[in-house]
Amino acid sequence: MTRATTVRAVLAAAVLLVSVFITLTMSPRLGLDLQGGTRMVLQAEDSATVEANRETTDRTLEVLRQRIDSLGVAEPVLTRSGEDRIIVELPDVQDPRQAAAVIGRTAQLSFHAVQGATPPGTETESESGSGRLTLPDEQGTQLDLGPARLSGAGVKDATASFEAQQAAGWTVKLDFHKDAGKDWTRLTGEAACHPAGDERRRVAIVLDEKVISSPQVDASVGCQAGLPSGSTQITGSFSAKEARDLALLIKGGALPVPVEIVEQRTVGPTLGAAAIDASAQAALIGAAATALFITFVYRLFGALAAVALAAYGVISYAALVGLGVTLTLPGLAGFVLAIGMAVDANVLVFERAREECQDRPARSLRSALTTGFQKAFSAVADSNITTLLAAGLLFFLGSGPVKGFGVTLAIGVVASMFSALVIARALTEIAAGSRFVSDYRGVNGIARPGSVRTWLTRKDPQLFRKPVRWLVVSTALVAVAVAGIVVRGIDLGVEFTGGRLVEYSTSRPVDVETARSTLADAGFGDAEVTTAGDGDISVRTGKLDNDGEHALREALATEGGETTKVRDELIGPSLGDELRRNALIALGVAVFVQLAYLAMRFRWTFAVASVVGMVHDVVIVVGAFAWLGRPVDGIFLAALLTVIGYSVNDSVVVFDRVRELWAGNRKTPLATIARRAVLQTVPRTVNTGMGALFILVALAVLGGDSLADFALALLIGIVVGTWSSVFTAVPGALVLERTTGAPPPVPGKASRRARAPRRDPLDNGARV
């Protein structure tokens, strides 16, 4: 065993030990779509400068944190997003009405002196413009209030407590900051100058232009003496809930600026648990099928690659847990998908090693394997970088759970590179040093050409005599897709259009027509009612607040019995427009970035042809969803950007081989070079595609509605991407080269290394 192999083995063992330790000692951080709960995105409404927006948003965040902490929600998460948005995550909160009612209160909390009162039912006029305000109190009495004397910012603390000894029951204790405490003492001292029972002896606490409490100053307090800060108690016939809510509202005080709920998502715990179980089953079944497949194709080396694949799973999971990445439903799907894509690097290496064994039968297995790793490195690096670019776009331009998919995909790419280039290489090099493995070609799996390669060599199909024919076929496919977009239209999800989408589970079966009629009778005639998985009812409406959703659920319960909310998505129209715009920007940036990278790494004709193939794939996937009537939402966007990465990945492998062959045979016609490159890379394309298909089929069958559309988009994308990399990108490059008359490439570093190899110390004089 060489020194390099020893270093790889030690490094692999160290990383695996750390990963196993993290896996056994730490738990993953689950997103709300997996553990259940409510996620809200609040937007601060302020027309000030960017710096002021940032400052007011930070102050708003602190006020919201105080309010939510008092709600008693376990491990709430509040983070600022951009300059004027706040993300609030409330685990296990299934009914967001109470939370929205508390954290969404926007007006300044204020304390007023009462100037007088009018009995209920008497018409009065507000004089807010003059600093005076007329508002009803808790009993409906109209209170004539003076200007605000104290704001909610002066409140230091407010707590609810039960005073059993003084028989006062539940009370609310107030404590003010130093200067505000003096104002409070002055305000209550002035009120105490009026006789007991007089309405003017009251102090009104106002929030959202509503009197939330108007206590009388106790008769024991003397005129101008007032109540000192820290010893004030509001007493009354409070229940425990009323006292806590009042303390919460006073302590939370006022938001510096109004806020609007622009997004709200609620996921039931059963849906999250089902998604985790389904993804775990899909991962196990898909990974097992992939492992069996590569073992069947590559024998012993395939089995060693399967071991590296298992190590990849442990390493990538440990990285997710160790870095504290929030695992969302799309992220979980990305983790599962990356398992299938992780075999790509191993397949590239093994196919390269097979070519070496086929071209030079006398060379040693170890030498062929080393050359395979060397020659495959360029394609492995380029294909993984393009996937990382797609993951980066998902993170920076996606929203919510889609960001988690981008992070998971990026971690998966890095982990797969390590498993293929370090772990799998160490295992296969150790095995290749065995005389038994080296001598028995049927055992090692790469010393003999595979069946696909043998068939292609025997048939030698002339693929690109008339490349325009392939482009006509691709154009026809695009035309069919565009027809679907024009005729059927794109069913944009609530995420892109705004509105509300709620999914319910009922104890009694309810058909769509009955549910639609019931909701129409209840005043929801514009609701779109469809069936979801397992007989659930999906309702999509325009603008609908939390109280309206509650009424909708009650109406549905009249026919379906006990009705449980499984999923709830509320997207404001402004956010929907922004997300739709960001989706288009993401696709445009994806095309530009991939074009720029490919133009830097390859000839511009190859880059343009690859991007044309990529656009071809995107249009066909969108068109297929249009014909099928499937929704286009954020998760679909994640799948689409993944398809872009996969499509470019395939094209990179083919054009990398074209570049290598053409640089070494500059007088050979490009069409001949392209045909040879395609035929040489077809085994890799087929084997890699099969690995991904196993995972995606498992996700489509077992993933349920939550992952079915995601898996379907990727299934279509991989099939179409495989086609376009061979029959769209390559013919397109041939037509461009023929049209422009560009000269053949100058041999690059990779080509020079291939023609001027170095000696392998274990090869007994054979040349690499």
C-alpha cells in the first residue's frame, strides 16, 4: 500500500469516526414542516431609510420575542430576514389565531387619564386629532381620554400572579423604567384627586385603539401621591388566562412600526412524521437498490463503492447535524436525492478504468485504476461545481424551506466528492493491490468491458451524420411543451400568486362536490376544493384571515365530522409577487452563471450548446407540469434548478471527453470525435441515471403528496436531461462549430498529462 493510499485511508477513518460520534450524540434540528407548528413572516411597514428600517426591525424583533416568550411556546425561533422582515417559528402551534392576535398587535401601547365617561349606547365622536380620544371600555362605557401620558416603551415588566392571602385573586403587577415610573406616579396621583367611584379616578390602558384595561386608582392613594413604580397592581375579576393575556400585552408593549403577516404556514405533526417516515423508507429502499445495481455492474469495486456510499450518508448527515442546519421537507428530499447522485463520481472513475483495461490489457489493475481517477477528475470537478452553483442559487434566491434544500444539496455534493475521491479510492486501491483481485478479472468488475460498452463497440452507431435531425426532434418536444403552457396554462401555487391553501383531514369521508356545496352555503363560494392524499380535502381561497379559516373548518366539520388541519399556507399578495419575481430571476441567473462557467472551462460553442440543452430541459419540465395540471410552487422551483444542475452535469461529462479526444486528434472531424465521446460516456450516463432513478421512484411512490411532485419533476428532468446532453447539446455544438468555422482546441493541461504520463511505481514499468 502506497503512502498516498495510507493517507487517504487514515483521513477517511478519522472523518468517519467523527461523523459516527456526531450522529450518535446529536439530534437533527427539524424544520416546522417536519416537526409540526406555525411559521410566520412579518413585514415591518416603514418608509424611512434603510438604516432606520434595520434599527426599527431590530426593536420590533425584541418586542415580539418578549411577547412570544410569554406565550409559553417551546423553543420559538425569531430571526430577521433582510431589512424589514422577521421570521417567527412556533413549534407545536397548530392554531395560529392566538399567536397572530398577540404578536400582530401593532399600535403604540399608551396610558391615558380619563376625562369623563358616557353610558353605553350614546353616540360620541372621537377627537383624536386634538389629542383626545373617545373609546369604549371593557363594559362598553365610552371613555373620554386625554392625550397619552405614557407609552408602552416605559414598561419594564408586567406579570400575572395569584394573591390568595389578600383574596384579590389573579392580579397584574406593573413595573416601569425610572423616568417612566415618575410619569406613572404623576398620572395616578392626578387621578387620585377625584373621589372614589368617579370615572375620572380611572387610568386607561390603550392598545390598537382599544381600551384593554381601565382600573380605578385605589381609595387608599392620596391626591398627588400616586402609585410608585414596582408596587402597582391591577386587580379585578380576572381569570388566569385574562390576567396572563393582559400582562403579556402590557409587557410586550408596542411595536415600533406596524407589521403585516405576509406569509403563514402551519403543518400538522402527523404530516411531518409521515414525511420523515416516507423519506427514510425511500432513502433505504433507493440506496439499497442503487448499491445492488452498482455491485451488479462493477462487481467487487461496485460493492466497495456501495460501502463508500453508506459512508457518504453518515458523513453528510453528521455535517447537517453538526452545522446545525435546519432540516426541512425539501431538504430531506435533497438529502435522499444526493444519495443517488453520489455514485456519479465512482461511475466516472470506474468507466475510465475500464477503458484503460480495454485499451491496454497488459497493464496492472492498480495502474488502470489510478489513471481512471486522474482522467475522471476534471469531469467530476466540473460537474459538481455546476451542481454547487445551482445549490447556491437555491439558497440566495429561494425562500423558506427551499433554502434548506440548497444547503442540503451543497453539503451532499461536498460529502459525495469526499466519499468518491478519498474513501472509495482508498478502498479500491487497497483491493487492487491484492493479487487475487488483480488476477481474476470477473471479480474486480473493471478489468472487463461492460455489456453496454461491448454492444456499442460492436454496433458503432453513426449518430451525428446529420445533427440537424436531432435538433428538429428536440424542437418538436419543446413545441409540445410550449403548447401545454399556452393551452393549459401554468398552475402557479399559492406561494407565487398569494392566497391561502389549507388541507384538512376529516373523520368521515367527504367527496369534493359535497365539500364545495357546504363551503358555498357557508359563504365561501369562491373556494377551490380538491382532494389531497388519503382522502383529505384541499381548499384554496384568495384573501382569508385566521378567523375566516376557523369558520371554514367549522363549516366543513358539519359534513366531515372531526376536522383536523393538516397543512395551512398563507401568502400575502406582495410576497407572492416577490417570490414569483425571484423565481424568474433565479432561473435567469442560473442560465447566465452556468453559461459563464462553461464558457470559461470549455469553448464558447460548447457552452452555448449546453445552455441551449438546459433551457430545452426547463421548458419541457414546465410544459409537462402544465399538461398534467400539477402546481408550480417553491418546491417545484427547487426541483427545476436541480434539473439545471443535472443537465449541465451530463453535458459537462460529454464535452469534457470531446475536448480530450479532439485535443489529441486535431485532424479528425469533430462529428467523428463527438460520436466517439458520446459512445464512450454512454455507460456512465446510463449507470448514473439509474442510480438517481432508483431514489426518485422510491420518493415518488413512498413520499406521498408532499414529495410526489418534487420527485416527478426530477424524474422528467433526468430523462429529458439525459436526452438533451447527447441529442441536443452535442448536435447544437456541431452546428455552431460548422457555422463559425472555429479552429480545433489547443491541447490543455489535461491532454498533455495524458500524453506525457509519469511512471507508476507499482506498474512494473508500464506507462500511464
